[in-house]
Amino acid sequence: MPNDAKLGLVVGVGLVIAVAVVFFRKDLSGPKQEVPRPVLQQQMRTSEPKHHVVKEGETLYTIAKLHYGDGDRFYDIYLANRDRLSSPDALPVGASLRIP
């Protein structure tokens, strides 16, 4: 292997290592911050959940939109009702769901 190729290989590997160190190093300078608990767990401990009886054609998205004003919070309702729901998609009509 010619010397130019060896030099290029060494420089290339060194550059890859330098980039990896810069982008993937862990910042050890500060104390670790605690990851906040999900909103659902905090709400379940601080207040009694409301209930909602599922009507024909409703989805967790529409129920979340009704109770929270934000349909994207449907997963919070699913997590609070995992014992009653097999999946977030299957809602049995007449089921009483906890709304955290």
C-alpha cells in the first residue's frame, strides 16, 4: 500500500473518531437531571378520575378531545384503562372509561 494511501486512511479514521467523540460524548460537567414523571401518573395521584361511557362511533381521540380539548392525549386515557381495553383501537360500546 503506498504511503499516501496509508496517510489518507489514518487521517480518515482519526476524523471519524473525532466526529464521534464530539457528537456522542456524554456531558459529565453537570449533575444529572431527574426525568419528569408522565403527566398521567401525577394526575392519578392527585385527583380522582372522571368516567366516560363509550357511545357508538367514539374513539379515544374524540374522547380526549372532549375532555382535554386535545385529541393527542388519547394515550393517557388508554394507559388509565389498560385493564379494560385490549388496544387503543377497540372501544366496546357502553364501557365506562376512567378519564385521568
